[in-house]
Amino acid sequence: MSLDPAAAAATLAQARATRVPLPPFTATDPTLDARWAYDVQDCDRAARLASGESAVGAKLGLTSPAKQARMGVDEPVVGFLTDALRLDPGVVAGALAGWIQPRIEPEIAFVLGRPVSSRLTLAEARAAVASVGIAAEIIDSRYEDYRFRLADVVADNTSAAGVVLGDLHPGADVPELATLRCTLSVDGEVRHEATGAAILGDPYAALVHLSGHLAARGDALPAGSLVLAGALTDAEPLLAGSSYRLTIASLGTIDVSV
């Protein structure tokens, strides 16, 4: 019998609080699947909202073919965002001690101009976005050495730990997102480069996938929700004493020093 989702959510919450990583759940039960994992997420989200956090949006993960291949999956995963995950760049250094094995990665962020509850076409996804910007996502797996399978990472809310949001621009004023160049630099050295096409060929395709996920679960996002489309590059470890610069052409730059 599979581990009770509420118990799994409580175990992950304990790992976050104590900063003691876990072996993946699938090491004990390899039959655990995405349906079970999203049930764990539901329990985690309910507990966070009951504690006073507010839902602010959703995030996607495994949106690049390379990452999907490494995980042995053929579609992205979805997590949720709360206000407690929103961070200013200046507080990241102070928050470092509260994470287990944090990493940082560049993302394209959408703010919805209308509610989303049914599956969208690509054109409808573009029309649903009010503004676009750059974001720096902090991820922090609660599993030992970032070793996990699909069910584990979904249950862990796709490793969500924090979001630094840059300036936002009206969606209609932003160039074709798939063509925008992105760099992630550490201490002045460029470590990763990509274009927006790294996200499913077109970042708006991430919103299409999210809309289908919401529709299948009978869920919805209201207007004003924040959506992270997925990482454009591999993540870099957040190390004390280092400085990080994340840039997406036409969207802006985020500087984080720890």
C-alpha cells in the first residue's frame, strides 16, 4: 500500500524545517506515481495555506528535453507558489542557512491577465498573459544529493524554495520569447547560455501545458497569478561568498549575492 500522501507531505515539511535531507520515497516504493505525488502536493499546499500563506501561482519544471531525458519523462511537471516563496534579492544571503542544498536558475515569468481553468491553445496562452519578466528561482531538493525520481520531485513541489522576480513588461511589448538570449554568470564568469526556445521550443507552450494540467485536475488560476515557465539553463549551486547574474535579453537582469 502506498505511503499516505498526508504523511509524505509532513515528512517533507519536517525535512525543510530541520534541513535534514531524505532518501527518495521511491527507494522504498518504486511504484509511486505522479497521481500519488500530486496528492502529496495538495496536502502540502493545504497545510501551507492553513498556516497563513497565500497562493500566488504555479511553476513548471522539466521543461527542457535534456532534463526530461535525464528523468526519463516526456512532459513537464507542475508545482505551486505561495507568497512565502517570494524573495527580494537582498534577503537571499540571509536565507541561505535555511536551505539544504540550494541552487539558482533563470526563468521566464508570466503574470496572467485573465483566469485560466481550461486547456488553452498557444494563441490563447499568449493572449492570457498580461506581463512578462525575468525571475531567478531558488530550488532546494529535500532529497539526498538531488537523487530522486518523478514521483519524488513532484511530491517535493518540484524542489521549490524561493523566487526573485525582476521587472515586468507588458506582454504585447516583449519580442518573441523563443529568440531571447539568456545567460547565467557566477562571479563574473558565464556558466550557462540558452535562448527562450529551451523551454518546450516556445515558453508559451509551458502555459499551454499548465492549462491542461489545471483542467484535468479541476483546478484554476485567477487573473494576477504568477507562473514560472521553467528553467532556461541548468542550475548553479548557491554558495556563500559568490555573486550571480541572470540576464534575459529584453527582459532584464537579476543580481544575487550570497
